[in-house]
Amino acid sequence: MQVVKTAHALSQALATQDAIAFVPTMGNLHAGHIQLVELAKTKNACVVVSIFVNPLQFGANEDLSNYPRTLDADLEKLKAAGADIVFTPSEQEMYPDFDASTHNTHQSITINLPSVANELCGAARPGHFSGMATVVLKLFNLVFFNGAKTRVAIFGKKDFQQLFIIRDMVKQLNLPIEIIAGDTRREADGLAMSSRNGYLTSAQKLEAPRLYRALGLLVDAVKQGRTDFPALETQTTQFLTQLGWVVDYISIRSAETLLPATNADLKLVVLGAARQGTTRLIDNIEFTLKPN
Amino acid sequence: MQVVKTAHALSQALATQDAIAFVPTMGNLHAGHIQLVELAKTKNACVVVSIFVNPLQFGANEDLSNYPRTLDADLEKLKAAGADIVFTPSEQEMYPDFDASTHNTHQSITINLPSVANELCGAARPGHFSGMATVVLKLFNLVFFNGAKTRVAIFGKKDFQQLFIIRDMVKQLNLPIEIIAGDTRREADGLAMSSRNGYLTSAQKLEAPRLYRALGLLVDAVKQGRTDFPALETQTTQFLTQLGWVVDYISIRSAETLLPATNADLKLVVLGAARQGTTRLIDNIEFTLKPN
């Protein structure tokens, strides 16, 4: 496994690769990430993993400085999983005008996204998805634009809205990259694995799986024929709020457009974001209704 | 010479090319365009020319519908110049959700540019440079993202601000594409060649070279030591206005940052945009001062 820190070294390492499978991450890797790397391994390609905590996608009051950075442990896990190349750029490498004291990236050319980027997680995190999309486009250009003819990028379904936006960007910007979605890896109690789970106290961690279970009850209700989606969303929000959660949103959406679900939609997704203390957890469940 | 209309056919035509030199155009080709194609021919590469009048970079009150479309003549000129592949996509091909009745592209993922895109030509044409950058990025992805290892794109210096923005985008988005600038081709009287010259009446065409000559006088004044740039700009604006021009801007800028020039700048550019009747002409002159 080769670890490269610069765009130039990455370009050299990839110059002879005809097939690349890429897993972008922010590090602090858990079994969910490793599952994505294992998925990449099935593609008969050079498996490239990036580790970069992207300042451009963190808001001013978010956890950029505290975001867990565990590079040595991450590299061990990636080696064990069979990654071929790990790209660990500095902030200055990704953003040449980066200002370390203010965390200002000075990235003035960014991706402007459709309004769906301002809903759900985007409502609570203004600019988050634009910053995410911008760094993903930069990483795609660095990883795939070296002459490879097979280009696969892998994203987890846990970040459903992120996955949706990436797929849309790839289509709208004519990027010849196949996007593959990896299933959400869960703890035995159902909690979706996330780097931010490490912020939870042990009491919060006991309560945390409730978000997934509440979404599951919502799915059951819709599958059983309930079509009063706003009422169902409010009900789930109230349920979680009574148990001490601070709910950002609970939403039933079309899995194809990410617009609020209508009775005509068959491919659906329920999504939720809620806080335990200061820790914001997200989860979602995709499901399909049978046509009447 | 192969003419392809779809992204898929383009991808197939380019799949075996190791080196590509690309000249994006909006058609209605004149000797200035052909000079760019000849420059591309010197690169020992497959020369790809695109012809696409991009709705996304035209404002609501601009000349999209009237923009001259002369495909047959263009193809003849390109064949004579030795182009290898000409890409002539439809609006639907570039923008799958294109609405022909409203010219709405429904391209909801676009390039967000720094504030320099709102100055000079951008002040009179809101959204123009974002639309231009977006389609250029899409074309780059379609043309260069097929596995080629040598990637050159050629733009004319007549559209100095456009060239500046493209260079900035390539750098900020980590696109491994070499941008080469082609000199402005001029008529014998100095008028910069442009598709929009075809809109001029014969009387306007006689007056049109005055813009270039006025910029030349401005350059002379700065070279002779004048440092009162705003006064010089106003003087040139008044001079042209008295002769019946409607001046959008006359501006002395750093050629490196495109910010208003200061006395410390040595690499400069004077740029102007002014109308003869309803026809908007632009021109510029780059020059270098000797250090004191």
C-alpha cells in the first residue's frame, strides 16, 4: 500500500492505472468505511482511498477542529482491507491559499447546487453540500483524470442526500464516473456506524439506536397504507423529542427526486437527523411500495 | 474529419486517442477561430473542435436566437484547417432537460465563480461567465475524460476575462488540462475579428476599429508614465462616447489578477467593451511596463 500526500505524487502513482475504484473519506475509519473499501476491491481495479477532512464543508460553528483525526489507525485498517493507494493531502495541498488561522480555504470557484441542497441536512448546514461537492469534484479530477478508462467511486448510503447530490453532479457535469452506493453498516443494536458516534456518552449511545428504530416504524406505517406523510413526520418528531432528542428533521421523500413524497411515489426514503446532546446523528431507510 | 453529435459518439471517437487538443467555439467561424485550430494542429494531437451556441451563457435580453449559425460553412473551414473531430451537440444533448420554448437549460448544477466574474463584461451580462464556465467544464469532461494523457485546450485572447476565468477554474478544480491562449486576429484596420462583427452596418464597421485604437492610445499613455488610471479610463470613455459609442467599460487592470491596476503592477491589460448601435464589441491589449 502506497501513501501519497501530494497531487503530483498521486498523479504519478496513478499514471499507469487503467482501472480505478475510489473511496473518498474524512478518515476516522470504522467498519462502515472498510465495507466500502471491500466493495471497491471487488471491482478489479486499483483501490484508491482519500483521507481528507474538508474545511469547505464545515460551517463556522461546526466540529472541524475537533473532528477525530486518527491517521495511523486508519492506515493500518486500510492496509488490512487491501487498499492500494491512500491519498492524504494537507489543507494547503487541496487549497493552495488555505489560511490555517481562520480555516478559510479561499476556494472561490465552487459548485452551485440545486435547491435540494438547502433542504434536509442542508437546512441546518448552509453551504455544506456545496463544499462537499466541490472537494469531491476536485478529488475526482485528481484521481480519475490521469488516463484511467474504468472509473468507479463508492459512497455510503448513510449519507443519502450526499449520495443523491453526487449522482446528480456526475450526470449534470458529464463526468464519466460510475457511482456505486454501499449499504449502511450498523452496530448490533441498529445504530448506523458514524465517526460522530465517538462523541456520544455511554448513556447517549444507549439511546442513539432509537433514531433508526423510529424511522423503521415510520416505514412500517407507510407500508401499511398511511398516506398522511406530514402527520407521520410530526408524530415521529414528537416521539423523539419527548425522549430528549432535538430533532432537525424527519422526512418522507421520493428516493428518486428527493422531493417530498407524494402518494404517486413508489420508491421512497425516510430520512432523519436529530441530536443527542451536541452530537448530530443522521440515518435513513430506503423502501419500495407495491403498486396498487 | 469526423462530425459527431452525441456525447456517446464523441466518447467512442476519442477512446483510442492519447493526445487531444481542443478548441471550443460557438460556430460562425472566422479567421480568428481558424488560427486557434492551426495552433491546435501544432500540438501533435487529435484536434477536436466543438460548435455549440450555449444557451446558459446568454442573458434573457441577449442575442441567443439571432446568434449566427452557419454549420455547413463552419465544417468546410474546419476540414480545410485540418480538424480531426467536430462535436456539434444539440441543446438537448448538452442539457437533457432543455426547454426549447423558453430556452431554459434546467442545468441546476453550475459553477459558482469569484467576484471578478461580476465585473467588466460580467457587470453587463449577469450569469454569463458562470454559464460559460459550466459548459466549458462539461465540454472538458466530455472531450478529455476518455483516457487521453495529453490534454490541451485553446482559447482566444480576445475574450481576456473568459480566458482568465478558465485558467482559474482549471487551477482551482485541479483539472489536468493545459490552457493555451491564441492571439487575437484582426482585420487590416485593427478591428478584432468576432462573430458579432457581422451585425455591424457598413458605417458602424468603419467606426468599429476605433475601440482598438483608443485602447492603444491608453496603453501608450500608461507606458509614457501616466499613473492616474481612473482619469485615463474616464478620458477614453468620454472620447468614445462623443463619437457615438455607448461604452460599457474601459478598464486598466493587472493582467495577473484582473484586479484594477495599481502602480506596483508591471503586467497590465487594458480592456474595453462598447456598443455600436445594438452590437456590443470587446477588445483588449496586454502589455508590460519596465520596472523603475
